[in-house]
Amino acid sequence: MLHRALMAVFALALLSLLSACASTLQANMDFDEKYDFTQVKTIAILPVDRTSVSNIVVSDLQVDRINAAITEELTGKGYVVTSDRATADVWLTWHLVTEQRTDVRTYDGLSYYNCWRCGPAVSDVSVRQYTQGTFIVDMIDPLRNQSVWRSIIQSELKPQPEGDKAAERRKKAATAVFAGFPPN
């Protein structure tokens, strides 16, 4: 009985530790302190620049899904999202930059089955290829044609089919990007 209770406490502690270590998306934000964000009511999402090399990997379907996640987050904050640039208080544009990265790790240890020349010490090398994604969102003042707010998140991109998990990741990314909008 005591053994089961100790195992349950250990499992709960391990679960708490793992959930505390789970990575969350953190946005890096910058903005023009002189700009009056209280006047922003309507936001126009500009079309994605298809000539940019970094955006070629994003399909039209993915662009629509990302725009929908952005629209949902902004309307949830009380903004009106439009496609009409002329009536918008600010323009929104976004970019997705991808980069192939390599993670190399070495682990030193002892071998139980050493050869007569090598000795007991061994090294193990682990090499992992992954894609780092950087999602950049800019709010542009149409009068000055200058960025007045920028938010950037970085994350390891995981190949996954479209579905509930992908929609959940887009929603989390949109929430993280706009967590600091409007700035106080």
C-alpha cells in the first residue's frame, strides 16, 4: 500500500516537472512608443509577398489558414479585420522564414565491453537535422508607410498533416504573437 502511494507521488512529481519544462512560444516584441495604439480599430491584412524566397514554401492553403488564425485572434481582442487597405488604421503583414539547422551532441560514458586497445571510455555522437521557423508580424502605419509594431516568434517546425493539431499550433502561435498587442 505504501509502495503504491510513493509511486503515485513520484509519478505526480515527475508529471509536474515535465509540464513545467514544456516549451511555450515566447514573442519578442518591439514598437514605436510615440504611436497612439488606442486609435487602432481596423486592421487590414496585406497579401503575402509570393516573390520572397522565404515564403515560396508556404502554400496558398497555408496562407489562408494562417490569416484565419490571425483574424480570429485579433477579432477576439475587439479589432475589425478587413482586406480594404483604404479604411484600415494599420496594415498587417507577416513573413515566415525557415532555416535548416543541425544539432550535434556528444555524450561521454563508459563501455561494459571495451576492446583491449580502446579502454573503457567511449563517446557517442548524436546528429539531428531540423527546420527552425521564424514568424514575423509587422503592423504598418499607412500614413508614414513605416512599421510601428513588430512581433517575432521562433519555433522548431514539425512536419505534420493538416488537422486539429496543426490548427492548435497556429492558434497558439497567433496568441503568442499578439500577447503584447496593443502595447501598454
